[in-house]
Amino acid sequence: MLKKIISLTFLLTFYAQAFDFNLKPVKLSDELYCFFGKLEVPSEENAGNMSNSCYVKGNNSYVVVDTGSNYEFAKQTYEAMSKIAKLPVEAVIVSHEHDDHFLGNGFFKDIFNAKIIGPSTFNDKYNSNSKTRMMSLLSEDIMNKTRVVPVDVKISEETTMTISGKEFTFIPLGFKAHSAQDLVIYLEKEKILFAADVIMNGRLNSTRDGSVIGMLKAVDLVKSKDWKILVPGHGFDTSETAPNETEQYYSLIKQRVMKAVEDDVGAAEVSNIVLMEEFKDMPFYDVFNKRNVFDAYSELEFYDGE
Ligand SMILES: [Zn+2]
């Protein structure tokens, strides 16, 4: 009996199922399919599925924009996409250096030797041995095979590239907005814009590594382009209203924090005074708002622009 139990346990461990992400691609246009991540912090329950990952279908291959938090997630997005069209993945684009957006890259490197295109600063921050926050946060089971893959093609200036018959324009912001270097990706002909985490909706953003003034500049840039579909880094709204919450949040934070500076509110008190109450029911409000207000204060204390 004991022997039976032992061998059964062994079998069950051996055949332990990978986490099932239960992924369904959403078709946004003839060439664009997206997997929308949950508006939650990464956890064992969502296995890090909390950012958007999209496939652009070209003439004879796919281009993937952001690959999520781990290898297994990327693998399952591809399994779902191959039911639509079994094409190879020629290139992967990294929108910015936060690890919920690029830790699936290893899958596409291993299976397709995909070209990884990303911000020019990416390889200064990471190499193939880097251990990121997500790797320590989620279990080894979930993060199995996950690794950082350095960028092959570094984008340091606005660049247009044709991949599988589609023209991609890469616009590195050149200033801090959500992160040190955010890459906006624009398909002018198809009127599709990927906004990186410069735009989120349905949840609060973080400017821990960014800037309020930069975010507002970035929103202006995004709004100046002619798009029909805007893919936010997180959030489900891809319509013309997609940038509104981000714009509203950062305009108000700027206005209110500058008023607090004028009123001689100290850095220690500012997060208790500027509450941004309009956003208090949103996911991530409790995680990020106080910090965003505090950081905005440091940034705006001696700001003398408009
Ligand atoms: Zn993100």
C-alpha cells in the first residue's frame, strides 16, 4: 500500500500540470490580437498575468508586443494564437524595462529565435543572469524556464522597420515618463498605437521610476498620433477614451501638488493632503497613490515650468 502511495505521489508530482492561464485572445482588428492581463498585483493565483500582451499578424509571421511575466504565459499565448494561424514569431518588442512585460521573451527566443527589439537602455539594466522582482515574488513552479533575454535591436531614436509586411515605427520618448525609457510603437497605416505603460486604464499607474511632467508630455505625444486602436500597457479600454484616466490623474496630481507646495505643505504631510479621491476605488490606489503624490512633490517642489 505504502509503495502504491509513494509511486502515485511520484506520478502526480511528475505530471504536475503547468498553471492554466485559460487565455483567450481578443481580436481588435484583422491583424491585431491581444491578451488582456488582470488589473491585480502579481500573485500565485494569477501567476503574474497582469499586463497586456499582443500579437500583430503579418504576411508570414507574428510580431509580439510585450510577453508577460513568465515563460509559461508566453507559451500559452502562442498555443492560443496558433489555433488562429500557426505562424512563427519573427520579432518580439519590449515596451519598457519593467519585468511584467518581457519575462516571456525566452519562450520566443528558444522556439523561434525571435529578434528582440527594445529600449536602448535595456541591456545596461539587465543581462541573461539577472534576477528580477517577479522571479522572487512568484513560485519556481510558475517561473519555470523564465529568464531575462537581452535586447538584440536597441532603439535609441525614432526608427521605422518593416516586419512581415507591416511598418512599425518605434518612438523612444527620450525622457522619463513611466520608466527610464518607454517605447511607443505605432503602426501608422493600420492606425494602431501601443502606448507602453504611459497609458493605463481601469487601474492606477505608478511613477515610481518615472515623472509627472514626463507622463503629461507622453500623453500629449500619444494624443497627437492618428490612431483608431490604442493598446494600453494595462487595462481594457482601447478606444478613443483610452488615455483619459491617465491624463486626468496626472493633470490633477500636478495641479494639486503644486498648490500644496505653494501652501507650504511639507513633504511629510503631502500624501495625507493630496488624496486624489476621484481615484480611490480603483485597483492599485492603495498600492501607489501615496507614493505617487510624495514623488510628485519631490519633482515639482522647485519646478518652474507651466
Ligand atoms: Zn506594467
